[in-house]
Amino acid sequence: MKRRNSSSPDGLLSILETREELSNVVGEKGHADGAGPWPSDTVFGQIDDVLLPQALGTESTVLCTDLGSEIADFVGFNEAKVVFAHAKSKKEMKPSRISGAALHDVVSQATKSLRFLTIGNQDRPATKYWADDWSIQPRSGSKATPLGPAKRLRRGAAQTTGEAYWDQVDAIIQSHAAEREVWLVLGACLSKSALSDELAKENPKPVALQVHALLTAAWSAAQQCGIRLRVFCSE
């Protein structure tokens, strides 16, 4: 069955924003040291060094909130906007133009966290670790390379506790004048053109229908909460 309206100005594909750099990423995270950047060919590097600065400007705060009971991989905010950014990538040797599995994982994470971006929410996420460094240490006997430690505060004024950071974020979220956005930033796992071409067929592949359904569900859930969904993907 065709999805005839997906590419219309107000259709599903209108929320997909293409970035050439996301076609060429080699992974989701990579190594970062101290306040230094994540590699530019990773999704974390694109979020931290490109997308969030463009969206929030220089007078902003950006935190890497990855790991733990995360509400997002990055939380960025300024006086008028809060962004929860969720990253996902296929590995360098296994890129995909339409990955249902990758979309399932990141959409699930994003929709679970929408309540924390909603006006009237009184729940507090786990934030204690926000004041600690970010790092990934391999299990004993693993040949994987350690990542980090890196500063979770990427820009902005430092707070002494994760709870203090959340108080700042939530004060903006609860303002009716503020913009609230949730991002899916997809490296080498979704191509807008490939999805559009597949959905235009009389009998699209099941994976394209799955991705269409996942994105539709995320879009609907965000709208119900008064939150803008933005999806960054390959061309």
C-alpha cells in the first residue's frame, strides 16, 4: 500500500531533515577526552559540535546525559528552548539506508522521555550522574577500547549537582513561552530519499512500512505533548 501523502509539505517526510555528514559517520560515539570534542564522523560529534550550537546559539548550555537512566543522549537549552537529543547509528561496516531495528530502539527511548519535556510534569529524572564525567569502560577481558573520560558539560555555566542542572532545564520546560523539541539524530541508518522512494511503491518493503509506523507514532506522541519532533538523517 502506498503512503501517498508522506512527502507532502505537511506529511511525515516533512519532519526528516537531511545532513550529508550523517551518511558518512563511522559510529554513534567514539572517544572524547576532557572538554575536547567527539570525532566529527560520529553522531555524538555532529550533535555536540554542529546541531545543538546551530539550534541554540552561543548563550546556551549543553550536557551529555548519555548512560545511566538517561532521558536523552544530550540535553541542550537556552532561555527560550529545551532540546532532548537522541542518537543512533549503524556501525561503519553495517550501514543501512532503512533500518527498522535502529529506529525501534531510538523511538522507544525518545517516547519514554517525552513526559519530562511536558508542561505540568512533576517527576524528576535520574540526574545525579550529570555532574560526573562521561566514560565507557570495557568489561574485563574485552578488547574494546575505553572511551573518555569526557566532561558532560559541553558548554554553559557549571552547576555542582545534576539536580541543579535539572532545576534549570525544568524551569524552561514549564514556561508556556518556551519551545520544547525532541530530536532523533540518525547516522547511517535512515536515508530520506530511500524511504521516500520505497513508500511510493505499490508494495513497499516491510522495513519501510515499519519505519513509517515508528516515525508516525513518535510524531503523534510528541504532538500530543506539545513538543516538536525533529529527525535528522541521511540524504
